[in-house]
Amino acid sequence: MKNPFTPIRSLILLLLVSLSITTYSQELSSLVAGEATPKLVSSQFSFTEGPAVDKQGNVYFTDQPNNKIWKYSTDGKLSVFLDKAGRSNGMFFDKQGNLITCADEKNELWSISPKGQVTVLLKDYQGHTFNGPNDLWIDPKGGIYFTDPYFQREYWERKSPDPGMNGEKLYYLAKGKKEPVLVDMEIKKPNGLIGTPDGKYLYVADMGNKAIFRYDIGANGSLTNRQPFAEEVIDGMTIDTQGNIYMAGKGVSIYNPKGEKIGQIEVPAKWTANVCFGGKNRDMLFITASESVFVLPMKVKGAY
């Protein structure tokens, strides 16, 4: 017998989908200046990653396969900042203006001065080789949270992780210390991360669990109260002054601080690796996506 309620259920489902799309559109229009269409800057790269903004609003990003760090200035010009960049991936500026990077050529953390001078901050963990430092965030105290997943690189001689690392973990390097500490041993494959400017919360993408987790940050850098925040496979992240989280992956997903998805920015690329806010007023969303980089003017400003 035909179910008389099937058309009603279909109608309800259609209305819910339409409502969701309308809500996304309304929320997105309150965040994006004009149409939500990223503008292509250039497609001359092999794979772009790690955008980070300096105090002036210039954005630095990596072209990892070509081992370069590029600069996109506030006046829209591209230039090479550093050749032989240690295969840098995720990056973040410290308060002194140094560019801190995950340099996975030799699985290290680097500090790069404004003039391009390199200092190795970290090269191993208790004598064992890191899997491949991937992304990092610097807290208000100057401590560095960083992720260490294993993604086999063609430029490595090794073909497997150092067994002494016991998995892919999340670490914290306190300011002035030379040895990091494990802050989450249960995470499976950590990737992108970002923290709130007040130093209260940390968001971390776990590709192994296909989820993003939120943690409370303790006074000593420890993490507690791990909670699922969203269910998506994403790469890098950034945050705006309203506390909304921008997550790169298949385009850019936007979540409010409650964990509700409020928007989706479509990006014409195979994969969107990372995002940050740049420009003199921090109101330009800078997007690294496969061979390309894009910009999108925003109504909101970046928290960094």
C-alpha cells in the first residue's frame, strides 16, 4: 500500500533544505562584502599552504613542493620572501615579528626573522624524529601549539614514522622551553588548529576522526574538557573577531562559536588547504587552494 505521508515528508524535507540554504545565504551576506566569490590572485604554484599575516597586514604563504615562502603585500603584489624554506607548511607570526613555521623537510620548527634569517627552535622529541610538524598557533603567552601528523613526503628518505613517536599527536612548546609536552594523546591525525585571542579555547582538526575538537586551555598550556565541535574533514583554520571559525577543506566552511554551521564559501579548486585574514584592516580573507591563492573582501575582521 502506498504511504499517504510520503509526499508530506518530502515536502517537509524540501522546506528544511530550502530554509538551511536561505539561512546560510543570510549569514554569509553578513560576513562577506558583496558577492561571496573569491577572486583569483594567481595559479602559478604547485601546492599552497600556511598563510600567516604580519603586523602590517601582509600575508605570507608557502608553495611547499617548490620549497618557497611567498609574500602577498597589502598593495596586492606577490614576491618571494624565502627560497629553500625547509618545506615549510603551517606558519604563524610571533609578537616580535618572526615567522614561526612547521618546516617538515627535516621535521623541525623554525623561527624566520623579518630579514629571512633562520633559527631552528625544535628538531626532535626526546631524541625521536617528528612525523612531520604540520600546523601551529601561538598563544598570548608566546607558547606554541603544533600538530604532528604523518603524511609521506617524496623528499624524505624514510618511508615510515619513527616508532618512538607512538602515533600522531598534539604538542605544546612553552615560551623559553626547549622540550615540548604532549597535550592530547588520544587524537588520531591532527592537522589545522587555531586558538582564541584571549587564550581560552583551542580548536583542532582531527582528520583521523573526521572531526574538529574544542579544548579549554589551562594556565600552564594544558588542555582540558575536549568537546566535539564539528564533523568535517578539514585542513587549516582561522577565526574572526566575532569568534566565527573558518575551516578550509572542500571550500571554506564557517561555524559560529556555538558549533553551528553558518556559511559555506565555494572555492574553484580541488582542495582548500588554509585561510587567514589579511590586508591593512584585516578584512580580506586570504585563501590557499591547491595551485592557487584567492582573496575575498569581508565585512568582518580577522582576530589576528
